[in-house]
Amino acid sequence: MTTTTDTPPPTRDVLTARLLGSLDALAYDHTHTETCPSDDGGVRRHTSRHPPLVTQLRDTGRTTSEEGPGARAGYDSALPVRVDAVDRLAAIADGAREWLARMGIRPRGDALADLRAIPGGLPVLLYDDLDALTREARAWWCWARTVTGWDSPPWTPHAPCPVCETLGGLRVRLATRTGVCVDCGASWDRDTVEVLGRWVRAWSESHTMSSRC
């Protein structure tokens, strides 16, 4: 006789912690620390400070000729305007504004300010709404982590999206272990990106074998 146990749903406190983690990365500066070998044989730590992911999205979607806060004037090697970054920033801004309206909070009219205002309305949300918002904010985070970065574009695997089956829509950033589909909006984070990786490898191998036959 085989018995199975269902994993209990996360508590409200766990959902809130997950949500705040996503919102913090999206709307606030954050630091990243790396260790590297030093000349004396030891190691040294290098800490870099990064702007909020929403700000990075805004900057990634700008051309070098634009002016204003965050514009990268003078960096001639910056990538040209990125439509995926512009589109995702608009989607995040719309989503944050809609959630504020549902919580009875007047939107501030700015994506950063709206994201920062979301925690103030969490007490009025029912559990199912909090769960939905947590999952949506995680998708925003996945999109921003994958699309941002003007130093190099995301990797574009030559494989269709496993959700919508559209070829050419996948974007993957290996350093952050995140992936998205720009066609249907599906996203993968470090907990699920290996599933996407297996799909891409299996599809690529099957089509490589087919081309040899």
C-alpha cells in the first residue's frame, strides 16, 4: 500500500517574505558581492551596487541619445533600444497599478513608487490574492533579471517555447538562472529553469538527429 502526502501550502508569512524579496529587487538598489583571488594568494571581496531592476529595465530600453535620469549618455557601445525591455517595463507598471487599485491605494503614477507602495496594502488581501500577487511579482522579477543588462543581450536558444511552441521567443540569462518567453509571457526562475534547459536540449538534439537522417 502506497501513501502520499501533499505538501501544505505556504503560510501567509512565507508568501509575504517571498513577495517582499521580489519587490525589493525590483524597486530598490541592491548590492552584489563576489570573491576573487588576490595577489598574495588569498581572496578579496568585491562589492558592486546596482540600481533597482525597474530602473535597469528603463535604461536598457533607452538609446544613447536620450537624456534624463538614468540615461547612459556617452556610452557609445550600449545596445540600441530594446523593445522587450520597454514592453516588460510597461507590463510591470500596469500590473503594479492594478494591484494598488485592488487594495484601495491610489497609484503614484510611477513604476518605482507604485511597487514600493504595494506592501502597505498587503493586510487587506485575502490569502488567494496574496498568493496570486506573489507569483505575479516573481514573474516580474524573472523578466527583469533576464531582460536587463546593456553589457550583453540574453541568450536566445534555437528552440520553441514549451508553453506556446513559438520559435525564437525564448530569452535566457545563465548568470541569474532565469528565462522568459517574449511571445506568451511564460517565465522560469532558478527553481524551474532546469526544466526549460532539459526541454531546449531535448528539442535541439532531436532536430539535430533529424537533420542528419
